Amino acid sequence: MTARLGAARLWWNSRRLRLRLTLLYGGLFFVAGSILLWLTYLITARAMNQQFVVGSRISGSEVVAPETESMPPKIPGTAVFQAEVEHRAGSVLSEMVRFSMVVMILVGIIALLLGYVVADRALRPLDRVTETAQRLSESTLHERIGLLGPPDEVGRLADTFDAMLDRLHRVFDTQRRFIANASHELRTPLAVNRTVLEVSLEEPAASEDLKALARALLGTNARYERLIEGLLLLAQSEQELTVRRTVDLEQIVRTVLDQLDLQTRKRPVTLHQDLRPVLVQGDPLFLERCVFNLLENAVKHNVRDGQVWIGLCRERGDAMVTVRNTGPVVPPYEVDDLFEPFRRAHGDRVRSYQGAGLGLSIVRAIVGAHGGQVGAVAPAEGGLRVTVRLPAPDLEI
């Protein structure tokens, strides 16, 4: 019952303007019809009155009313004859008004239906503009409305919207190219630094202080390399997918679990699995990175001997990936900030020794590129529950 009411409310909201225009058209028709009926009644009554009065005056005593069985012959010029003429004229006018009202109501119903069809046809281009705007995201800015038709108000609105999308697409594309180029350019000096530091560590004549400094610099260099890799992946994942094929999310999750070694870390955790076969369409490498970042984030921001739960199922045709962990309490108002680059809990900017701070940002970019949604909830007892919803084809394994 609630779902039916919700569907009816959604239909009413989507058709509200059409219904208002239909009622407006119908109201204008009935007002115009009523005015036309009233004017027709006045003109007809005036014409009949003139014709009967003039005719009775001209005929005088030569005009004899027709004789019927129920009405005796009338003597022209008498008051009885005049009353009979007025009675018949009134009957004709009343009959005309009744039939005219019936016809106006029938034609009015047809006008309401035609008004709804006309309003629906007139507003259909606006629906196309709305659907395109709702479907667009950072990864689908290449789409355009491309409305064909005369250059009227709706056509100019669609062209203006397409021009705005062109500007946005150029801005986002420039930003992505800058991040990608900067990441590529920074890789080379970092790779050179790593090689020099590794060679210095293998040098027999190097002192212990020099080796300690080289090891510290090598760790710093490795963190910057991870940062650059994360920036490059973030820029790539925000673009349109070039690879789309049907994959099983369960296999991807199990591959990621084989890559993670939960027991050799400083804070070993216990992993709980609830996996089911679920098909999605997308890039397998990006989906694997998305699951890897979710699990790595759940393990890294945890407590000693903590717990991590991962679940995979289908819900209303969509693939649902849920990752939950124990850990420190996260304020609810800071949950959305965790998906921003270089942000972590408690509103702090991520420092180099705490990681790149791009894990959940990359997750959001990958999910958005696949047309899905990601959200997080901070339980009162601590930790974080992240839910990823991905569109899944209506197929069974």
C-alpha cells in the first residue's frame, strides 16, 4: 500500500504541470463556451422576438394560427395569440440552451483530452532536458540533449544547456589532464630518487648514519609514490569507462581477499564474509581497486583484534557491497568529508605518514563512473559502515 501511494505521488509530481495546463485549457474552453452560449441566446431571443412581433403586426387579422387537436384555432391579433407565440418562442430558446449545454459539456471533455495530449507533446522536450540533467555526472559530461526542432523557447533552452555542458566538460577535462600529466611528470624524479637511495644502501663504504638517512628518505619516497599513484588513479577513475563487460563481483572480492594479508599487520583483524554471486557491468580492474580500497580502509582504521565484515548481495536488481568494521567513533557530521581527497576522521588533513588519504575518494570516483552510489554510516559504537550500490544486469548465474 505504501509503495502504491509512493508511485502515485511520484506520477502526480511528474505530471503536475501537464494537469495544470490541461485544467487551464479546459477552464478557458468552458468560459469561452459559456460566453458564446450566452451571446447566442441573447441574439437568438432578440431575433425571434423581432420576427414574431413584426410578423404578427404585418399579418394582422389575415394570419391564422395552425389548428391542432389539442389547441383550438386562435384568432389573430388577440392577446391569446400573442401569449402562444411567446410561449413557443420560450420553448424553442429553452430547448436550444439545453442541447447547447449538453453539446458544450461533451465537446469540453474532448477538449480536456486534447489539451492533455497537446500539453504532453509540448512538455516532452522539457522531459528530455530533465532526464539528461539527472543522468549526467562528472563521467558522462560528453552526453548532449541534441534536441531537433524549431528554434523556439524549448529549443533555445536545450541549446543553452548543451553549451553549458560543453563548458563544464572542457573544465573537467582540463583538470583531469593536469592531474594525469602532473602525476606522470612526478613519477620520473621519484623513481630516480628511489634508485639512488637503494644504491646507497648497497654501498659497502656507506656509514650507518648515511644508511639510516637513506632508509628514512626511501620510506618518504615510497609514500610520495603511493600519493602520485593515487592521484593518477583518481583522475582515471573519474573519466568515462573505456572497458565495460559483465563480471562476477564475488570473484573480484575473493581475489582482493587473497591479496590482503590481515594477520601480518600491526593490528590483526578478523574478517567475516557473506558473499553471493552477483553480476555487474564495468571495468574489472577499477572494481577490484574499489573493493581493495574499501577493505584496506576498514583494516587500517581499526582497533587491535578488531572485526571486519564484508557482504555481497543483490537488492532490487542492484549489486550491494557492504563493508563494516570496528574502530574509533566517527562523528556523524564528518562522514561525508571522508570521501573528499586528503581528508580523514576528526576533520584533520591527512599527513604523509598516515597514508595518501585518497582511498574513499577513489572509491566514490569509481562507483560514480559505473553509475552507482556510495554512502557511509557511522555507528554509535564506533567504526564505519560503507555501502556501495552498483547497477546489475537482470541475469541469473
